[in-house]
Amino acid sequence: MRAQRGDMEKPLQISVISFDGDMTLWDFLQVMRYSLKQTLTELQRQVPTQRALELTVEKMVAIRDQLAEEVKGEVWSLLEIRRRAFERTLEHVGHPDTDLAAHLDAIYRKHRFEDIELYPDVIPTFDALAPHFKLGLLSNGNTYPERCGLDGRFAFVVFSQDVQVEKPDPKIFQITAERAGCELSQMLHVGDSLRNDVMGAKNVGAPTVWLNREAVPNDTDIQPDYEVSSLTEIPEILGLRRKNKTCQ
Ligand SMILES: [Mg+2]
């Protein structure tokens, strides 16, 4: 843990902790790529053309991201963007077919939502924090808590596709604090993205934890209040473990 606050002697007045979802609580990229691979296998079985055989998961990701960029601010439903991406993928391989796109989409969704796994540090951290803090989810993604074993764990959830504004926009942090019933200065935000999570929260005066699981260098000028490599370091930041040790 690297504490970076300049006023360490002054304890944080934290009552609420908001967590990012993708790559903070669960490995979205892994489940997304795995689900696309299953979908690609089915596509190549149904469309045995050379262009289909040459299709890759990387190209499917690129097609989806290009589409998302084109409809940014207009289409907020991530599931709709994904379905339309399969339609465009079939056009790309020279086989436009909306029924087949819907079939591929169903395969994707099944794996995408059923095969997602929490990082192993999530439950122990939540168990330690839950008696002391109100916990919530603030996500630009679409993995709902009940889909990954976190049903009932959050006092509030905010999804960008539901409120039609996304991190790092200040508005989504303000909406989150309202739902949590606290001031932004009392809400610690935890996330893996320096831009979306750390900069976004800092800009509205919320304290921040940057989760840097892979120990990548920070080559930006965005400075989190704390940097951790595991969620399990957060209770100590908030004084929980130290207090327990004192009691022993
Ligand atoms: Mg994230």
C-alpha cells in the first residue's frame, strides 16, 4: 500500500465506499473474451466462408468498440450495442443475418453473465468493511450484483446505462452520493481506472483508492489518495485492522 495523502494525521471522515465493477470486483475482460470465443466458434460453424474463418476475437472486440463510439451518447443499453455488434460482425464476414445475430447474442449473454467470477479478495474485503461502512457499486458496465454472487451486498447501485451519464462525468458521482445519502467528501471511491475512477472522483472532492492489481506504472498526472494492489488493503487504510490489533 502506498499512502499518498498529505494530511495523514487527519483521519478520513468516510461513511460510504463506492466500488467500480469491471476489473475491480470481477475480471470483465477475461469473461468477455471467453464469451466471444464461444460465439466465434458458433459463427464459424454456421458461416463456413473464408472471411468467417479469418475472423478473430480481437476483430470482434474492434467491431464492437467502433460501433460503441459511433452511437456514444445516443444508445446507452450495452446489451443493444452488443447485439448490433453481432449484426455488424456478420455483415463484416459477408453474411448479414439478424436471426443468426440474435442467436450469437444469446450464446454470448449466457457465458457473459453465467461465467463471471469475482476476484478472490472481494468477499473477504466486503465482510471486513460491511459492518462499518455503507457499500455501493458505481459502474460503467452492465454486470448486476445478483449475476455474480453479490446480491444483497450493496446499499446502492448506479449504472451509467441506467442514468445515462458515465464516469468520469461529475454528475454520476453526484447521483451516487445522493443515493448513498452522504456528502461526496464522505464517499471513498475505489476503482482500477485512473481516468474514470480516480480523476472522476477527485474532480468532485471524493477521496480515492486506485486499485492497481498488476503494479503498472502511473504515467499520468492523476494522483490517487491511496494506491493498493489488493482490495484487502482497504480495511487497513480505514483503520479497521489497526484497531483490531490494538484490541488483541
Ligand atoms: Mg473498471
